[in-house]
Amino acid sequence: MGDIIPNQLFVAGYSRSKVQDEKDVRDIFKKYGTIKEVAYKGSYSFVTFSNESEAQEALKGTNGQSYNGQKLKVDVVDNRKGRKTGPNEEDKCFKCNKGGLVIVQSSNHQDAVEEDPIRDRSAVTEDLNQDHILLIHHPDLEEEDIKTKERDTAEALEEIKGSEKEVLVQSDHLLIQLHPKDRIQTQNLDKEWEKNHILLQKKYKQLIEYNLFNSSHNIIIMKKRTLHELSKEQDQINSSYIEINTVQKELYLENQKRIKEKQKDKDQIVVIEDDEIKQQTEEKEVKLSFPVGTFCLNCLTQYPQDERQPHHLPFINILYENAFIDVKTQKPKKTLESALMTCFGFEDELLEPIVKSGVQLYIVNDNDNLNKKLEITERYKNYPNWMVIKPSKLGSSMFGGAFHPKIWILKFPKFIRIVIGSQNLHVGDWTIWSQAMWIQDFKIGKSELDQGSQEFKSMLREFLYEILPTSHKFEDLLKIKYDDYDFKDVNIRLITSIPGRFVGNQLFKYGMMRLQSVLYQELCNNKMEIPKQVCVTYQTTSIGQLDDNYIDFALQCCTGKVYKQPLASEQNNKKLNQMILNQQEEEQSKLKLIYPTADYIENQTHGGVDFANPLYLKKQLYENPKFPKHLFYKYQGSDHYYWHTGNIPHLKVMIITGLDEDINDYTSIYIGSHNFSQGAWGKMEKNATQLYIANTELGVLYPPKKNSAQQKQQIIEQLSFKFPPLKYEKDDQPWINEAYYERLYKEYQQQKK
């Protein structure tokens, strides 16, 4: 297949943001000798030295060493090697520790592309609830077909071995005679065996290829680990940060100092120190962890324990009254009485400890796409205090969408905690994938509510009534009186999507039209001018069907202007109108879609491709010539906190600014469950008089408001991704699951040849 080039090195393991061109590569290797040539290929490079000894010195000095916080992978170029991608044949199941071919027919955990529900059973799928979770390239086979093929394959191989054994026995017998004639017979026998072997291989060609293909492509998608196991891994993960670049460390410390100087308002996160915890236990009055709405991220396993910030919350902490307590060392008493949680998917392993502690748990989930009937499982997994509820009409095939909201209502003795965000209920959602949440505590009591707080209270109640069957009201399940809680100091506006077609007064109630209505109201209430143009930066993990008309619709709504659909004549002359009215590109509103590149997922993330299943973009959709590829921008870890590097996103964040992308009072920030798709946000029909929505979604908006710039700047700095983002480079491609595995298959076919 090729030769070894002893004076040429292959270099990988870096990101393009750290090593940007040929000069950067030369700077790394120039001290080891004379460099004849550098071939910079983006995420990898080839470095050619004048002789082999210099290349060997460079190999010893750089392979496995850190450069700007990333470990370089360096090797001598060996063109004889076939690329090894994926696990080896020796790989064992992470759970039962057994090898062999395991194929499961399972359901898809990826966020649905809402207006085009996932029904393609030929696609690679995974299910976090299976005992064996392996990539399969033949999921269209039924279990019985698979067993039949395995049995037939074994019989075929047995026949081939039997034929070979028979020839060898005859050959040995003739060779013992040591007669020249016998040697000739042996040679003829070898030819006969070779001919027979070829015939047998042709006969069983498909079975053998099927067996070989699956034995070399049993790729583990997700290694299911317990919270206890993840805790043990924490020390190993933390140790990797010792080598973090000192410049990044200094940047982080300087930023922390600046944030602390700014945090003088009362609306800041309260960190409860040890002496305050003791005082709290003595007081009868409960101290709220989130007296006002707070932006938070989940605490990934890659974060250093000693530098965790108050807005980084582990799953277990949110279930305690004091969310900032050290659960491991202080072992607080769990006072959580009941919990209602909605999700796109959940995992028993994460939730069983809650149920075993005595908490009454209600999960609202509609991920069983095969059964659309209304179901209520009262004793889920035989636990008397665990109920799984399918949403009411929202799982109906009438609208073809997904039940996708993520809201928790946690009942404590003297308050309820409401969590709204992007988080599902799998172990991976709390350890691997980055999530964004808004959390607020509401204690028992009454006070005069402002208009925003009153709207939040009534809208939330209405949303919960909509998603639950009439036989199971959330107040009855949680055993609360909703009106007994004080909904004051709400600092966001609720954004909901409900499946259906909406006209008249309901037109501005849901989805993108709700967003437009809220922006318009807030701008008017604060006596702020409606902007003519905006820049919308949307970090999304699932992208649906997009076209110029829908993008124009979304951008117009994000200014706060009342949407008006262009006339047919205006649509036909759209390019001419833009040329006349908007002479310069910067005068138009802009949309930037933040979505990870294939290089980022494959080479820069801690989890790698095995944990990229929350990301969804169809290859066929992206390769359509009309698809707006120019809107794509890179997902990269935030510069403000160095340990965000290499995280995998599951959050959904929209940032609306002016064209200069400055964060000020006009800025709006959305977080929640909405991905950027027509199914989630809705699309206009019948000359913009009707809104069609397929999905159930929920999120919150920090709207334009006077004196809100500081709070929004803090949120931007707390995000786990870089803002403003960098545009895709010429060779960048988005991460597409099916494209990656198609490439693996092609490489496998080439290796076979």
C-alpha cells in the first residue's frame, strides 16, 4: 500500500484555532532541525525534515506533549498503514464485559428534526436504556433474521474448515510416502483445494462479508456509567488540567476578578459558605438558593472541582434545598417531597436513586414513537412512587412533531423550584453534554405581582394544563396549591410552542410570533426604539429545513416588528428590491448558526464521536444546493473559562444584538428547548394569517430592558461556547452523523481490498 518516509512526520491533535497555518507548525518543530517542507492541512499537517535523525528527535520531543493546552499526536509517515478507525475486534461490552457480535434494534435519542420526524429505520440508531449499545449497520434486519444469518455464517465457515481439513489429511498422508509421484499428487491436491475453497467462498460470499463487516464495526456509541463511576473518574479528569496553558489560566483569573467587581447588585448568585450553612440549619425560615431567576450550566466531569463556579450545578445539587452545598462531604438531609419532570428522553439509572429516597416522581415523556395511545404507567419499574405519563394530545400524529420541553417543578416543604432549559434525564446530559438552565425558587406567601410575574404565573399554569391529560393535573400530582406560592421577581418572559394551527388572538401566543410580540411589548414599555436590523446568533443542536423565506420571517420577528409577508410580486423581485433598498450587506439583518464542525467533534472534544448523538443535521438536507451553508459558524469552547474547551453542546441559545454584536440594554437572550427549525418555532400559512407549529417546546427570554446590560454580559461570559463566533472556513464541514459512518464504511471497504 506504500512506503515508510522516515524523515516525514504526521502531526495531529491540535485545533485550527491554536495552530492556524504553516508558520505555527514550523514554530513547533524548528528547534529540532532543518525543515524542508510543511504541508498544513487544517486539522493535521505533514512536516518533512532534511534527514531521519532530525525527524526522530522531533518525534521524541513532541509526541504526547502539550501545545496551548492540547496534546500533540506525532508519528512517522507510514503509507503501509491502513487507518484504524473505531474499536478493534477485541473490544468488549462495557456492561457485561463480553465480546462478540451484539446487534440491537433501538429507538433514536437524537433531538428530532421537528417537521420531518425520524422514521428512517435504516439509519444508525442508539438507545441509552439498552444493556448493549453498539453501532449497527444493518438495523433493518429483524432479530430472527440476524440469528438466522449468524447460524448460516457459522455453518458456512464450518463447511470451509471441513473441506480444508480433509485436504490436509490427504496431503500429510502422501507426503509421508516421500515418493516423487506422491509430491505431484500433493501439488494437484493443493490446486484442487484452492479451487474448492474459492467456490465455497463465492457460495457464502454475502454471509462472510456480513459477518466480517459487523465483527469489525461493532462501535460502542455510549458507555453507560453510573454516577458513582463518574465520581471516581473525576480525579483523573481533573489531573489533565495541570497542563493547561498558563496564559489561559491568567485570562480566567483576571476575568473572575473583573466579574466580582461588577457583581454589586442584589440580583446575583448567592454562594452559601460553611458558616452560613450552620446558621441556616438553626433558622426556621428557609433560605432560597435562587430567590431571583438565575442562569446556570450543568457541571461537566471535565470541570476542575476546586474551580467550579456557583452557576455550574451537578444534577444532584438541584434536588437539595441548598443547591450550593457540598453534597459528598456534608451529606445534607433530602427534603424534596415530589418532582414533576418533562423530557424528550430519560434513563432509569439516573432517576432510580431519587425514587429510592422516597421522592414521589412524575415523568412526562412521549418518546415511544411506536405507540401514540395515551398511557399512564402508575408503578413504573414496580416503584409505587414513580409514574410515567404520556402528554395529552401533543403526541398525536396529527401534527407530526416532537414532545420536546424540559421543565422541572420540584416541591420542597416551604417553596417550589422551577427549572427550565435544555436538559434531558440521561447520565450523559449531566456529565458529557453542556446544558443551559434558568432556575428560580418561589416560596409560600403572597405579594403584589408586577405584570411580568403575573403573566409568567398564568402562562406556566396554562402550559402545564395543556401538556398533561385532564385526569392528571399537576397540582394534584404534586399536592400543592399553586396560588399559595409567591411568583415575584420574575426576570424573564416565557416562550412556549404548542402543536396546532393558530389564528386571530392566538396568532401571537406561541412560537416565533410569541417571540415577536414579547420583543415589541418590551421595547415599547421601556420606550426603546424598534431596531431596523439585528444580528441573530443561534447556537442549535438540531437543524431542520431552512430557506430564504423562513430566515427572513425569523429575522423580521427578532427585530420586534409585526411580520408582514411579502407580496408575490415582491418575492419575485426580491433580489432587485434588496439591491435597491439595501445597497450594502451590513445594512441587512444577519443570522449566524452556531453548529459544531466535523473536525471539532472528531479531534477537539473530550468525548469524541461516540458522544455526538445529540447533534442532528441530515446529510441530504445540507447537500441541497439551496441550503444556506453560508450561515454556519463554529462551535468552540468559551474563552472566559478555559475548561469549556472540547465540550459537546446540547444547549440551545439565541442571542439578538445589533449588527455590531455589542451586549447592551437592547440585547435579548433566549435559552430553552427550541432548536432552529420550523417545527419548533412555527411557520406562517395563508398569507401570514395562520401559524402552524408541530412541536411542544418551552424556553425563557431575557428581553430588551433598561439597565439590563450588565446581567446579560454576565450570562454571555458564563456560556460554554465562544461569542461572537468564528465563521466556517472554506474546508470546514458540519458534523453529520451519517456522513461520518459512511466514511468509516468506505475506509473499511478499502482495507478489505
